[in-house]
Amino acid sequence: YPNGMNNNLYWLDIGCGHGEFLNTLKEISKGKIVAKGSEPNISKQIAAKKKGLDVSFIDIENHSKKYHAISLLNVFSHLPNPPEFLLKIRNLLYRDGELLLQTGDTSTLKSNEHPKPFYLPDHLSFASEKIVANLLKNTGFQIISITKHHNVKWPYKKLFKEIVKFVH
């Protein structure tokens, strides 16, 4: 845990949906993680707030709070301008802060193996691991690790346990 800040870790989950991941952070950390969610969908915000979660829509360009960790779980494909967005969220991280980015990579699949439908135009950016890694490096991030999971939907508690490894 970081020095100061009451030994709390401040975490921002961008595109938090109904707050499933936030709820897991809250439950497993036993209050050591102060988690905030940003969600543009009003009905999802309301659902998350009903669970007692701190969720609103954050204008990252004008947001001044800093975080030790930011998560983008299945958000990358929704970004109209990924490089610009990554630069903006990098400014929201403390110097040693970390970004957890989860996205799909179907670049090695045959056309008949792609999960369909693509839900266009909701999904705007598709990129391979190499493209995302280069984009992260070009926007000032250092890659700590890349983990691949083939068509696996992790329960959030299991995902959190994996994340604990990168926090400590």
C-alpha cells in the first residue's frame, strides 16, 4: 500500500457498468481500497449506486483527483481515440500508479471464429496485443505483464485475486 493516504489505495474503474468489479474490490479489500467508478450510462450508474457504490460519470479531462490504480475492463474497444484517452488517464495516476487494461484480441482468429455480432458502432477500436502494447508504450506506460485468456469470462473475485499480485 502507498505511503500516506491513510494506507488506502485509491482506485478508479472507468466504464464500471453496474459495479460488479467495484463491488469485488470493496468486498475483498476490506475497506483498504477506496474505489470510484465512472460510467456514462445513467441506468447503470443508478444500479451501481443502489449497491452502495460510488459511481458517477467523470470528465477525465477536468478531473483533478489522482489514483494508485485505474482499470479499463473491456473499455478499449469503445474508445474513439485511444491514444488521447490513455494520455488523459495517465495524468490521473500517481507517478507509480498502475493501469489494468483488459480487452479482446481476435487478430489471430480465422474470420469464422470471431465472436459475433461485433455490435458496431458501439465498438470502435479493435487492436492486436502488439498494437495495444505499442500504444501503451507510446503514451508513457511501462508494461508490467500481459496475460492471455482464451474466451474465458473470469468471475470478478478471481480477477481481483490476480490483481492483488500486481498491487503488492
